[in-house]
Amino acid sequence: MNITISDGETTISMPMTKDVNDVGKMEYKEQTTANGRTVRKLIGFRPGFKYLWDYVSVATITALNAMLRTGTFFTVTYFDTDSTAQSGTFSISYPAPTLFDYIDGIAVFHKFELTIAAQEVT
């Protein structure tokens, strides 16, 4: 399945992913009481996913990096670990490509990972 990332003006369609992992987490607000005890108040669950690709073209990574430099949240059409298509507002990690190569004359990075985290907690 493919995911798309949009900033309202530009949309980037990522290629088919190799793997998806659920990296959502519980969000807490911590306070220290007068007696020194730390108390946690549960705010909610923040959905998040880590996607892995065998390879992604350098052109796609360059366009994604340019979009990420705006520092805003992005509309992402994604799929959950159970292959359910969803859409939401997410922050996106900067990609850390590792191995550079050429496939059929196209410059690509292998073992490409991208992590998204929801703006809102549920």
C-alpha cells in the first residue's frame, strides 16, 4: 500500500512499503506533588507508525525533505498495521537514508524508514 503526504499545496506519493510497525504511545502529564511524589495523568493515545521501504528514489526524498523544512503538520493518507486506509494530521520524522544505489539508471536509497506521529491524542 502507498501513503501520501500533503502540505495543502504539494502532495508526495510514497512508493509501496515493505513493512509497517505501530509505534503509537500513551501520552501523560506529570506533576510533582508537595511531598515529592510524581503523579501521572493520562491524556490519551497518540497514534504513530514506522514505515520501511526497500528503496525510495532520491527525487522523492529530496521533495519530502523540502516539504518537511516548513516545520508544519501534514495531512497523511496512510494505512494501519491491519491494512485499513486512514487519513489524519501528523508530524513526520526527517528521513535517514542509508545505502545509495542506482536501479535501472534511477538514483535510490535502500532501507529507507519514515516515522509519523499524530498531532492529536485520542
